[in-house]
Amino acid sequence: MLEIIDLTQKLDKDEYTRQVDLYQTQIRLLGYHLYHQQRPCVIVFEGWDAAGKGGAINRLTERLDPRGYVVHPIAAPRGDDADKHYLWRFWRRLPDRGNIAIFDRSWYGRVMVERVEGFARTEEWQRAYQEIKDFETQLVDFGTIVLKFWIHIGKDEQLRRFEDRQNRPNKAWKLTDEDWRNRDKWPIYEQAVEDMLIKTTTAHTPWTVIAGNDKNFARVQVLKTVVDALSSEMHVDMTSEAALRLPSQAAPAPVPGWALTEAKRLGIPVPK
């Protein structure tokens, strides 16, 4: 599956800026509709090391109301998370109705890193494919909108990004010895990814594979996919004219008189 992804796709800077502005604005409006309809949303980001997951998440959340989402960076489980079933720590991080939970890595670690590194027994990670599908089915049946992204980059592009991080003090902290070890196991991880994509894609929770060699292209594709999925799931018309008809929770609140008076006293301009 991964070999058919066209990693040469690119987007120039001007078009990137235009599309990011458009989709970020639409995502902010869709966030209000999500709250209005009281639908929870789960967005999963997986991908190769240095694929650009963090950058995509930053662009996704840049204009969202910060009260309406949370980003969960997922690392190796510790404490209670390590003592219980591997899905337990994700159940307890699911979003409230009307909110978005974004997972920077997720329960799919069970069938990737835990499989490859031997942290899960063969029967455990083989059983996990069905466990994960059942888990996601329960989320969808509850009304949750579930989006899953795999950000795919080439091995040569990953090496270029590793070396760039290594040579830049402000980015060197992102690169670890574990990243280099994982890279040495690229073919093994690639097979695990292929199995994951094939065995856990369903009609209601499909994977979206993003060509990530060009970061501009990848970020716009993520934003576009989120807009298309949310607007379709919530039956919201995102044409420019229709999008202006916001739900009541999103209507601008009037500025109280005392605030206008105080702003005038302090010389603060107030938009009309």
C-alpha cells in the first residue's frame, strides 16, 4: 500500500498560505458546530519519526477555541497506565461531548512499536487488531467522529530531517538514539504499518494516508480532510455564504457599556 503513495506532491508557498487560511477558518467554525451538536471528536496522528505530526497538529489547532480541544502526546505507559489493559489509558482520555481529543501517537502503538520491539507477545498484538476495531466501533456508535492519519515520508527524506535536527541546536532535542534505532528497523516497521493500515481500516474509521515529503502539502491535506469529514458528519454546508450562519453559541457577544467606557478612557480603539 505505501509504495503507491506519490511522495513527489508539493504545494508552493503562496497557495499553501491561502489554503491554510481558508481551512483553519473553516475548522474554527466547525468547532462551534461540534459543540452545538454535542458531538465528540477523536483525531489520531501516526507516522514515521520526523514525519511532521507535530507541525500538522499545530496548524490544525491554531485557530480552534482552546477550550474545545486537548492534545495528548502519547509515550510509553507508566504507573497505572502500565499496569492495566493497554486501551485503558485511552478510554480515560476520550473527549467530552462537543470537544476534540487529538492523539499524537495512540493505541496503534500496540501493533507497531510494541510488536516490533517485543513489548507485546505475538498473541497480544495479533489480538489487538480486532480489539482496536471494536474500541473504535464503540466510539462511533456513541456518536464520536473518528479521524485517523498516517503521515508517510520516504526513508531518504527521514534521513535528511534527522541530519537537519542533529545540526540545529533548537531542534536537536527532538532527535534521540531511539529514533536512529527505529530507522535501522525500517523494513520491519514498514511491514507492521502495512498490516495496521489494512487490518484496521473500516467503513466508519478509515485511515487517511498523507504524502508527507513536502510539509506544506501534508499540512493542507490534513486540514482539508478534517474539514471534509466534519462538515459531512455534521451536515454543515461550508460554502463561504452558508458558513457565516453560525450556531447560537458562536454568535458574537455584545461588548458591555462599561467596557466601552473604560476602553475609551484608556485610549484603546474599539472595533465598530
